[in-house]
Amino acid sequence: MLARNKLFLTGLLVWYVAISIWTAASPADPQFWILSSILPTLFVALLVATHRLFPLSHASYAFITAFLTLHMIGVHYTYAGVPAGAWLQQTLDLNRNHFDRIVHFSFGFLLTYPMEELFRRGGGVRGWLVYYLPVMTVLGLSGLWEIVEALVASAVHPELGITYLGSQGDIWDAQKDMAAALYGAVLCVAVLAVIRASLGVRSASEARPVVIDSSR
């Protein structure tokens, strides 16, 4: 069991390193890649440093990796230039490349469960708060990210600032990004509630995900 757990963690870490190396190869905007890769790299380093002290479930680590993968793809092409988003724009006759909206939605949907797990297992949160707090945390972090983006954009030259913001001419871009993250978080807790109800779990505190046992 311990060997499989280590293999799982190692596999996710190798995947993230590989995707980072791929995105670093001839990115559309090297400066944008550097700026947008700093926080994910620090975040992964934090997860590696704390996984023995407070191991998360396999699901949480997988969700985090999935989100970081989407983010790094957007960083490689710049969000406004991701081919998948361009294809979706053309196919559905949309007015912009919506890949950034997909990533913001994924921020809420994929990272809410790891946050719920931290509140439930690490903070001893119980009852309805175990669903409410992760949603509010996602909304707060999303708003903080928009502020950080604005500060960075104002500190660099105008062309990079526009690229970094990725607003594509939409004056309500920040608000729509935050709304997308909120919708993803709400959907995640709704799915969690339905799954736990179907399994007969009376409260979130009774849920016991499989975690990585690093004490042996």
C-alpha cells in the first residue's frame, strides 16, 4: 500500500514537472510564462513539503494536478490564444476565447474538495460550514487573484499587462472570472452532498477518504 501511495504521488509530481517543461519550451510570451508560473511552483513546493505532516486524499492531489495542468496550458499559449478555446469559439460562434473561463470554473470545481478536506480534517469543521467555507474561500481567493493580476499588469509594460490580464476587451472580465470560480465551487459541493447522501453519509464529518499513510 505504501509503495502504491508513493508511486501515485511521484507520478503526479512527474506529470507536473513534465507539463511545466513542455510549457516552458517556446511559450507564446516568455515573460507571461515566468510571471504565471511562480505561484503554481511555490504551491507545488508547499504540497511536497507538507505531504508527510498532513497528507491529502488521492482525489485531492489528482484534482490539484488537473487544475495546474489546465493553468499551465493557458500559460504556454496565453489564455486568449489556447487552440482548444479558439476551436470552441469558432464552433459555438462565441465572441472570445473562453479557455480562461474554463480554467476559472475549474479552479472552483477542482480545488473546492481539497479545501473542504482541509477544513474538515485539519480544522475540525462540521455541519453546513464544511460546505460553506470552501465556497467562500474559493470566492475570496478568486478575488485576490484578480487584484494581484491588476497590480502585476500595472507594474509591467502595457503589452504584457494586457496579455497577463487576458480580458480580451471585456470590461467585466474580472467579475465574470470570479463568477465562474464561484459556480464551479457551488457545483462541487452540490456533487459532494449528493454523493454522500446516496452513500448514506449523514454528515460531511463522517466521510473518510483514502489518504496517503506516510507514518510507516
